[in-house]
Amino acid sequence: MTRHSFADAVAAVTAAADPTALFGSRTSDGTAERKRYRALVKALHPDTVDRSNIDAAHLAFTALNRLWRDYRDDTHGTVAVGGVTYRMGRTPRLDDIAACYRLYDDVGNARDELRLARDPGDNDMIRAEAHALDRIAAHGDPEFAAYVPPRATTIRLRDQNTGVERCGNVLPGTDTFVSLRAVADRYPDGLNPKDAAWMWRRLLVAIGHAHRCGIIHGSVIPEHVLIQPEQHGLLLVDWYYAVPAGRPLTAVVGHARDAYPAEVFARLPAEPSSTSSWPPDA
């Protein structure tokens, strides 16, 4: 089996205009193609690379598997959720913690989304999200249920190549929403005050709803606030960082560290009264 350096493997995947350019012409038994694929997997798998290369590895590994599925004409993998088998969309979107795959039923209708930990070291954050949403679903006011995702179904998937186990939460898709980050990028000069007011009111309702259930979200930043502009809907997502009130946060969003209050880094208990600022002070 040909050995590839990480840099060479990234370059090969990036340069491939189509699957054949990466794996070559099909052979009768497919042995050569599988060897090529396994060699690239070994070089690119995010579990095997230096932490400094983790983001590039995720991108290249995702592209590699998309090309391999196309090469094999295998559009979707499958996953069992609650006794029902779904097909996984071939190209995930990436958030802070997870690779998010659309799930399809046996006739091709889009159903939910599987948010699978990109790094198995973040399995605890997947479980934290599930715990927070379970708590809110059990103790929250149904009047405010639309502001947060529903109770999550948590599953475990084992990588057939490495044996590494990842946790994932199955939640409704959010295709009809846009993030406040996207809104800010589209309107750099600011929003109509009336629009800003309804978004702010609904966000406060979502946060207060969680607080009354004893849950601190831990990462209320623009990327994690989704809206439906026409319906004036709002959804607070990405509960990976959530903790029960009275406990310190266990993780923060790396690029938003300056938005967190000082007590977070002092490992003080997180409470509804904890404050933060966005955008962070320059």
C-alpha cells in the first residue's frame, strides 16, 4: 500500500476534479482502488493527524469520502435511529463540534439531521447537548418549546476503519432558518430597529426559558441564534456548551473567548445572572 504524507494526501484530494482522477480507472475486482482509498484514509483521518492540522484534515477527509462514495456510486450511508434506518446525506455541514448530516427516509424525503461529533474527544459535548435539551423538554413550558430544539435522540457510530466511536444527536433540520451571523454579514450597517427588537425579545425568551429549567446555554453567539425572518421565528441551537445552573462551564467557543465574562475563566458557577458582551470589546 502506498504511503502518503499528510500534505501529499491533502494535495491529491484537493486537486481531484472527479473520483477517477483520484482513484484511477476501475479494475475488475476493485482491489487497487480500495488500497488507494485506505492509504488516503490513513493519511487524512482527523484522529491520526497533529492537532495543528485538524481543520484541514476534516475538510480533506470529508472531500475524500464524498469522492469515494461517488466513485462507488454509493450516494448515501445508512444509520439506524430508534429502529428505523435512514440514509445519510453525502456532504455534511460543519459546526463548532459536529458534522451535520441530513437523514432521508426510504423514498428520499428529508427528515432529521444527525449531528455527529467530528472529534471523538467531543463526545461529552454531544451528550451535554442531549442532557440540556432533555431537561428543557421535561421541565419547560410548552408555550416556549419552539425556541429550542426538541429532546434529542443520541446514537453512537463506530468508524469501521479505526474502531473509534462517535456520539451524535438526531434533531430536526434547520434549513428554513438563517443565523444571526449571516444576518449581520448581510446588513453591515445594522437592522431596522423594529426587526432587531423582535429578534432580541425572542432571544431573551429562549434564554429565560432555559434558565427556568436550570440550564445555562453557555454560548449565545450569533452563529448559534437562528431566525425565520418571514415568520418572526427564532431558534437557539448548539447546546454543546450547556451546563446545569450552578456549575462552571466546561468549554467555551474558541473564536468567541473575548465575549465571555471573567467568571467563566475563573471557573465560577454559571448562573442566569452571568453576563457577556457581543461583539466583544475591541
